[in-house]
Amino acid sequence: MNQSTKSSLRSLTLPIRFLVGLVIVADAAARPIYRPIMDWIASWRMMEAFEAFVARLPRFAILVLFAVPFAVAEPLKVFALLLMASGNVVVGLPLLIFSYLVTFLLVERIYHAGREKLLSYGWFAWAMGYVSQIRERLVEFRNDALSTIRGMISRLGF
């Protein structure tokens, strides 16, 4: 593949990569709030039984079980962010909260229970590696930005 083709492909995928990055940043921002709640919910007997059920399923069944709520929840997050960005916070915020609840209560628990089987798909392992790289870069960027802001505030004497 020549350089101009690679450049064209990057240009075409830029909006998608931007939206994925936006969702990852929103997820990273919300994580400290929801992580204790998720740990508590994961300790429920009903959730433990659900995870054990998922872990016993064949990998394709886990993939389907994972894909359906994921295919609904993730686009809803982007749509909710777009609604809020256009000034529709009253509709966008509850939609964002709902999509996070679906992610937390279903998608994350299914992934946790079926992780090994899901990662046995090469393409899935690659995609999760790519998402992890993006998340690491964004977290690093966030930490650098916070460090810069803290430095500026301390230089101002606050």
C-alpha cells in the first residue's frame, strides 16, 4: 500500500477514530464514579451466577451475547454525547446514563466472564489491543494535561 493510499484511509477513518476516542475519554472520566458501584454489583449472587452461566457457554454464544448489548450501548453513548454537544442535555444526559448502565450491567460482566474465550478470536484480541492502546494514550494525555494545569496553578500561587 503506497503512502497516499494510507493517508486517504487515515482521513476516511478520522471521524470514527475521533468518536471512539471521545467515548473512551468519557468512559475514563466516569470510571472513578462507577467502579465502586460495579464492584458491589459484581459481588451479588445473581451476578456471580450469571457470570458462571456465561463462562460455560461456547465462545460463539458468548460473542453474540456480548455483541448485542454492545452494539446498542456504544452507539447510544456517542449519540448521547452528540445530543449534549448540540445543547440537548435534558435528553442526552439520561441517555448517556442509560447506555453506561447497559454497558456496566451487561457488556462488562459478559466480557469479564467470557474474556478468555472472546480473546481466542484473533480479530477480537487485535481490536481489544487497539482499544487498550488508545485508552493508554488518552490516559497519558489526560495525566500530562492535569500535570500541566496543576503546575500552572501552583505558579500562580493558588
